[in-house]
Amino acid sequence: MKKKITLIALSLFLVSTIAFTQKTVKASEIMKDIKASKSISITNSTIVGVLDFTYMDEAMTKLPKRKKNSWWNGDNDNTIKKLIDVKISFKNCTFQDDVLAYIPDEDSGYTFVASFEDIAIFKDCKFERKAMFKYSRFERNSDFSGSSFDDDSTFKYAKFDQDISFANTTFDEVATFKYAKFRKNVSFSNSVFKNSATFKYTQFNNGVSFKNTNFEEDLNIKYMKVSGDFNISNMKVAYDIDSKYTKINGKSFSKYLIDKK
């Protein structure tokens, strides 16, 4: 009996040890490494704390106080840009707090934006809070494939200069790629948009795949332009598709569908 109890105790100890040793990384430590020009390569980890690629708090100490723009003082440029010049790689990670490459700070009147000069990988990751990449530029290869976005996310006005994939992604909340520009072919194949999806004014300069993509609510592709391959085989849209002024290789969306039959 004593031996049996000992084995059970040992098993419980091993289970608790495995759980305890699951890697946890502080967002603040990642930011310190980036600032020290160290490349980031993190796998199978939970990221704790807000990961602010804009370094807003640091930038604020060097900026003059300014009043908010108003109709009588004009629309002055108040964007503060940060360039992340090291490789960023997260694979199979969970972000418990916000991941921010875009912050519109109402108190100061400044908007903080981060772009990525080197490779930016967020593969098979889980974004439990906000994922803000509005206005971000990805100059090298980037990858969000296999990731899930549980909260608000935006890639509005984002620019992707090289290879990029959003295949097998899941968006729980409204997802917007409005005005985003993709220089190379991009895949959204096998992805799930559980709320409304917006690709209004989005430009795909070298093709896009929505193969097996499931839009569980509305899809807005108004003014969207596609050059190159446009793969929508087995794409499903539960409600309305707004395709007004959409151009697929110079053709309207409806004419493209007719010619495809």
C-alpha cells in the first residue's frame, strides 16, 4: 500500500512539474531584447504583458505635449513611427495581453505605429486580446498562418512587400484588411471568419486564395482589386457579399463568376 501511495505521489509531482515548467515569457523582456538589437525567436510559450512594438511609453518621454487636432488648427501629421529592425519569430505561442503595432493615444493626440524591416513570424499563435497592426509595413517575409484572433484585430492600411500567409487562421471578432496592400500572392485558405470580414479597397497585386475559406457572416470586398490568380473554390459566405466596384483582373466580381462557370 505504501509503495502504491509513493507511485501516485511521484506521478502527481511529475504532472505538476511539467505544468510548472511550461515556458512563460514577459513581454517587457522581449521589448528589452528588441531594443538591444537582439533577434526574437520564441516557441511553445505564453507571453505575459502588453507587447508594444511602438514603444509608446518610451517615445512619449521625448515628445512635446500637443493638443488634439481640431477643425480650426488643421490636420497636422501626428504619427510617430517605430521600425523594428530585427527578426521576429513566434511559433505556437499564446499572447495573453494586447499585441500592439498601432496605438492612437487620445490623451496626447499622437498615433504610434510600428513596422517590421526584417522577417516577422506569428505562426500557430493565439492572440487572446487585441492584435493591432494598422498601418504596419512588413518589408520582408511574414507569416500569421495557423493563428487565432480571439479579440479585435486589424490590418487596415497594412502593407506586405514579400511573402505572407494567413492560411488556416481564425478570427472570432470583426476582421478588417481595409486598404491593405499585398505585393505578392497571399493565402487565406481554410480560414474561418466568425464575424464580419472587410477587404474593402484591399489590393492584391499578385493573386489571392480564399480556397475553403468560411465567412460565417458578411463579406465586404467593395472596391477590392485583384491582379493574378483569384481562387475562391469552395469559399462559403453565410450572409451578404458587397462586391460593388470590385475588380478581378479588370472584370467585375459578377462577371468573373459568370466567366468562371
